[in-house]
Amino acid sequence: MYRWLILLMAGLFAPTTALADIGSRLWATGGVTTIEGSAGGGLVPWALLGSYASDTEWGGTVSMSQARVDDYTLSVIGAGLNWHNRVELTVARQTLDLDTLVFTLKDSFGLEQDELNQDIFGAKVRLFGDVLYSRWGQWSAGVQYKRQRDFTVPSAIGARDDHGIDGYVSASKLFFAAIMGRNLLVNATARATRANQGGLLGFGGDRQNGYEVMAEGSAGVFLDRKWLVGMEYRQKPDNLGFAGESDWWDLFVAWVPDRRLAVTAALVNLGDIATLTDQQGLYLSLQGTF
């Protein structure tokens, strides 16, 4: 992960002549990078596609994120490619340090694994509309193929599969001068999924194994063109008898000081995860755009 950070910093602070052309869309209209690699907020994908690429351009992003809650640490590295503001392709690697849960796994299952790893490959297509100027905003559809790198722990607690596919539809709309003269961005996402804790604990379970449609949403206010504050909510399925699964939410602030850089910080509440209750903490994400 440190190697990725060095490469990201080198790209961001390269000579400006090499980075002058990074797309012609308006400031901050590419969103930031979610924990699953797609463009959006931190937890929820938006209909926006990453980078500033317009209908005749290519663009991309690289990112690093980390969430530290009471008993877990989630680290994510990701990259995305935007073709003509029509198709977004993404990849992400998630590493969940189990911190406190290692003791439960050892006592209950005889396992000594201290982390979980998952790869996520995503594709998103802009269906129609524009987030700024269309009456009904911008609409996109996406898929995420998720694959566990070690299925030992998810299998032990009742997960059915080590891989799965999430499908979603998102709609995003920017309302000009909506709140005290400030622009308001809203997003709604419907996700079909059978993933446990986003896939980190496998897919399906002893309680429920089929797909369910979950609701997700985001809203944010632009204080100016560089600062966005808001909140997200993500509904979750509840497939495992081993432990109930809670919905996720966060309060975030995103800072876009330059078209090449975006920084997101958030207070996150992930609820109960694998018998450990009330997981709250901080989230920080760094994204570079090219």
C-alpha cells in the first residue's frame, strides 16, 4: 500500500504540463471513490462516473482509503478508468484487519486468521441524463464482481459462497441554489445483493441465500466548489445466523482543492459486525485524478 501511495503522490505533483489535460467536465462532477472502487461517496455508488472525462475523452482515478472503527480496520486501494463519460471500469482490493475478532475466531472455531481480503471488479454504464442539466438527473447501472481471497473464516461462520455479483442502478441530481443559495447533490441507489458485510464475510448464508434489493442514498451540500458536506445511508441484507448485520451510515466532508486531488473524511457507523457491536470510527480517503 505504501508503494501505491508513493506512485499516487508522484503523479499528483508531477509537472503541471503533463497533467494540464485531465478532462473538461465541471469541478467535482466525478465524485470521489467508494470503498468498492466505483465513483460515488465513501459507502454508496453514485450515477456519476469517475474523473473529469467528457463525451470525447478518457480519464482515470487512483485512490487509497482507510476506515478505523472500534474493533476493525478496513484498508482499500483502487483504480478506475472512464471512457467518454459513458463507461467506468474499476478495480479495488479490500483488506479487513480483524483486530479484536481474532480472539472470538480462535475460541469458537479454532481459527487464527487475522485479516480478510477481497478483490472487486466493477463496471458502470451511464444510461441517460446529466447530473447538472437534465430534469431527472443522471442515471447509471453498474455491476460489481467480488471475490474472496481466503474463504476459511466466511465458510466457518455460515457463508455459502466465496464470490458474488452485486448489481445496482443509481440516479444523481444537482439542484442549483437549493439550500441557502448552496447547490445540493442527491443520489439514490437500488442494489441487488447477497453479500455479507459487503462481501468481506462471503455471500449468502444459513438464514437467507437469495438476492435482495437494498436501498442506498446520499445527500450533500456544496459550501463552495471545493467543499462538500453530507451524509450517506446503506441498507444491508441479513444472511448469517452467526451474527446479525446492521445498516451503514456516515457523515462526510469532501475537499477538492485541485482537479487532480480529492480528500474525503467521515464519521462512520457500521453497526454490529460479526458479534462485535456498535462499530464507529473515522474514514479517510485520498484520490488522484488523471
